[in-house]
Amino acid sequence: MTTKSFGQSRDFIGYADDPPFADWPGGARIAVNFCLNYEEGGERSILEGDGQSETRISDVTVEPKIDGRELNIEHSYEYGARVGYWRILRAFTDRGMKGTVNLVGRAGEHNPLALKALIEAGFDLHPHGWRWIDYSTLTIEEERAYIAKSIAQIEALTGEKPLGYYAGLPSVNTIPLVLERENFLYTSDVYNDDLPYWSPDHPGLLMVPYSLDTNDSRFARDGGGYVLGEEFFTYFKDSFDILYREGAERPKMLTVGLHARLLGRPGRIGALHRIFDYVLSHEHVWITRRDDIARHWAARHPDPRVQGA
């Protein structure tokens, strides 16, 4: 049974303990997607026309400065752009691995060198909004214009329009606006399953769940997050082990969220190396990009409501 709220269903049943067989390539038990959130420079700042400084997801705990600059948090974000991206990218490329960039458009404009390197390493680009802000604070026209800018940016960088969208802090208008653009196959603004599923409201729109628990943003959550890299590794390992075990019968998916200003620090990057090496020590694992998961699901499990599926 579903209930309606502001036009978007809430579904408390889902696959009801009988998920479809994912049929990942190579008989994989689990599909693992690493998402590097490219946000540095897209956060709130009076230099970008915002009314306050940023306060979220950083090593610095601050109160917002209204109509002023908070230099400490600015420098925390700059560390990710100047140093953290390169350290994380090397962890991928040293192992021949690739993942997904959750791209905040304005952040990409601030640091095109790191973005170019990620594209050359084979990462796919997943729009994460034009700014890293709460989209419920915008008008529908403003949000529509930002989505259009993100599409144009990625098409200019890669020659192709993006397949997926992830606002992070979406509005009730985000999905309808995404559906206005025919290039989008999926959205990631959901956290409610271990497998993709088709939107109950919008035939043909795939929902590819993201994760806020296997996510290094927990380093920045006061009183309830990680302090040491070992804690991140342990939580990831416990999550991977259960899904890998379950995947022997019903393959699953695991998303890991990364932030250059957090995991790119010397005291934490070791956790990422341990995570990568642990995953690579297992057989029947598909380390993949988000677009590839969506394409696979659409091919193996097409939406029966769509003609020709």
C-alpha cells in the first residue's frame, strides 16, 4: 500500500523479501559503486551570492555567518579541491578502478583540472545539482534553470547528456523537472532499498538508491559519526559482508559516498585503501559506475508499465 504526500508516493513494502535476481555481470553477488561527491566551490558563500556561509559536512563546526565569510570552513573545502581529490583519485587509478562523480556544476567550474583527470580515469558524471544547496528554497524556474545548466555542462565535457540525477537536498519539484528532460533514465534521491526499482509514480524512471550510512560524511556528524578511519572501514566491511552473503542467493548493491575534503585527509585515506583492497580480495564482485548499474537494470528488468518493455 502506498500513501500520497505532495505528489510523491511512500512505499513501505517494496520487493517484500522477494527481490528480483539482479543478474549482475559475471555472476557477481554484489555491485559496488563508489561515488565521489564533487562539491567544493558549490557550497553556500556570500561570494556566490548566498546570504550566509556554509555550515555542513566539514571538519570545522561553525555557526552560519549571515552576510559574511567563514574563512575556516572555506579553507576546509579548499583542501578537498587542492589536495583531497588527487589523493583519492590515485587510490582508484593505482588499482585500475573507476567510479562515479556526483558533480555539483559550480564546483566543477572552480577546479576543472581535477574534474578532467577524473573523466580521463573513466568516471561517469552524475549531476548533483548546480549548487550544493537545499533545492526546496528555490522557485521551480530557478531549479529548472540549474538542471539545464548541469546537463549542458556534462554534455560539453563528455559529448553525452547525463543519464542520472542526484540533487542531494531535492525539492518536491525535482523529479517532475528531471522528467521534463528526456535524457534521464534514473534518479538517486532515494535511500530506501538495496536494489534499484522503478518509480511507483513515474513509469520509466528508475530509482537507484544512494547511501548515507556507508558514507564518509559521517566524519562530519557531531556526536554520531566516525572519528577514525578504522571506524569507516569497519562499518563498510560489516555492510559488505552481509550483502555479499545475501548475494549468494539474491545479488545486492552497495553504494559508498566519498568526499575529498573528508576522506582525502592523510589520517583517513588509509581507510579507503583498506576498503578497496578488501573488496578486491573477493570474487564475484562488480565494481562499477552508477550509469552502468542503471543501464544493466533497465536491460535485465525493464519497467513492465512502459510499452515495449
